[in-house]
Amino acid sequence: MSSIFFTPGPSQLYPNYTKHLQTALDNQLGSINHRSESFREIYKHTDKELRKLMNIPDSHAIFFAGSATEILERMILNLVEKETFHLVNGSFSAKFFQFAQQLQKSPNAYKVQEGQGFDISNIQIPNSCELICTTQNETSTGVQIPIKDLVELKQRYPSSLLCTDLVSTAPYADIDYNLMDSAFFSVQKAFGMPPGLGVWIVNQSCIEKSNTLHKKGFNQGAHHTLASFVKNYEVFETPSTPNVVAIYILGKIAEDMNQIGIEQIRQTLKLKANMIYDFVDHHHEISPFVIQSEHRSDTVAVINTQNPAKEILNALKERGLMIGGGYGSLKDHQIRIANFPATSVSEMSHLLETLGSIL
Ligand SMILES: *Cc1c(COP(=O)(O)O)cnc(C)c1O
């Protein structure tokens, strides 16, 4: 029996994934040269469809790396001389902070308890912080940063670079890239693809900062430096041999999503998110982990359970429904439900009915 995955990544594959993979194989894309015109056309197409879907302006370039975690490191190596500032409220934002420590920068953090959002007006960021690191959707705790808060950060601190982790929300989050210097995601979450591709969006300010650090002689690593991405991007190539098949399929899925329209996709996701949180409100055995509704993630719902989470996960699994377990200290009594475009409204209602019957 095949299952439906409501796991927060890797997750359910997008309905057309198999068709696009078959086309890629029929066209022998696993074997084509990555410095050929065929590859450049694929890169150009994926670039074009992502720009349309996510409203990415020409001021920003789009690069392909191995994973989002790789991009965390590249971001710090390429854009930071000394100081970063991190908004930390879960495992992924904490990892970004740790990477800055491990790379021997001087990271500052504003931490809140897991499950809480940020009161942006309370956060003071020293002007010496070169890069402000945010996680728009903290997958471990199901907390999102409202877009208007990201806008406020950039307006208050225009001289620092601002970046955001969109891994478990792209293309849902409606980012204003005029106020976002860099963003990144990987494809095994809301794009419904197998893991193995990271996407890095950067503007000219990031590229200039990286050039300045290079001139000052800073060690920016060797592989996938921002300069090498920029140079190759001029001809729609990549520094090393990339995941050509995944880049192709990402472009096709973005094209499929563009045909539906991003507004429609957002509406459907919002509808499904409301279904989840309404369901939680109506069952006294469970409660939302994130108390304030404006901080509740639309794409990853984290739910406290009275019964051990393992029992719930196993009972659902026997019925062909896979959801995520909790993270960190509360993991024995938490479940996570991903709300990505690959699952339909009727599949979501099937999940919630089944969950209701086993609680
Ligand atoms: C999954 C996830 C990552 C890590 O992505 P990889 O592709 O495994 O590197 C980073 N940040 C967030 C918010 C995530 O959900």
C-alpha cells in the first residue's frame, strides 16, 4: 500500500513529479553535459518560472547548491566579515547561529522560547551586524515570522543585509524582494521533490559585499563561492556539475504552479491550514503549540498531544498516512503536519478525519 506523506520534508511528491521525471529520462537529461546549450536552456527556464512564481525581480540572481544547509554556510562565509544577528526560536534558526560560531564569526542572537514568535519592535540590532539571519518558517516549532515583520526589520536596519530561510514555505511566503537581500530554500518541502537541491537567491548588495571581503583577503571557502556562482550565472552555468534532473523538474513544477497561479495556491494552502487549526480547536486531546495565531505557520502545524506522539504516528502509519514527529525537548508529545501544495483539500480532510477517529 502506498502512503500519503504529510511530513515536513522530505514530503509528498508533487502530483506531476513522476511525469516530469519520465520526460527527463526520455530526454537523457541524466547524461547531458552541464556546459552545453541544452543545460543552459534548462537553467534559463527554471530561472524564469521561479521568478514568475515567487515574484523575484531582476535585481536578484538565482543559484543552485546542494542543499539549504550548504547555503547557510555559504551565506556566512561569503557575506560576513565578523558579525551576524540571528532570530532564534527553534532548531533550524539555532543551526544558522551555530554555523556562524563554527566559522569563527561573532554571532549575536535574540532567542525566544520554542513555540513563541518574535515581538519585532523589542529587538535592537547593533549597526555593526552585517547580516541579519531570519527563519521565516521555523519547521521544528511551527512558528512563522509575519512578512510585515521582515519588512519592518529591513526598514529599521537598512544598512545590514537581511536574509531569510524559506525552506519549508517557498513558494507560499509572499516576500517583497526589494526589502530582502537574500533568501533560500530546498526542494523536498513545499515543492514536492526528492531532496538534493538548494536554491539561493541573492541581490547586488550581497554580491558587492562578497567582492569587498574578497578584496580584503577574507577566506570565503573554495567551493561555491558567491563569486564563482556569479561568474557561471552569466552564461547560465554552475561552478560544478549540478543536479541537472532536479533543476529541470523544479522548473517544470514551477511552471505547473504558475498555470494554477500563485494566488490560487496560496488560497488553497490557507484553506487547508484553517482546516488543521479548526480541527485542533475542536479536539480537547490536542492543542496548538503556537499560542498566538499570527505566529502560527500555515505550512507546518505543530500540535501538542496528550497521548504519546509515537502511538498516534503509528496508528496513522497503519492507515497509510505519514505525519511528522516532534522536535527537541517536547518531542514525545508533539506531532507535526505539513501543509504543502502536493496534498489536496480532500487528502487533508481524510487525514484529519482519521486523526479524529484515533485520538
Ligand atoms: C529542512 C530545513 C532546512 C534544511 O534543509 P536541507 O535541504 O536539509 O539542507 C533548513 N531550514 C529549514 C527551516 C528547514 O525546514
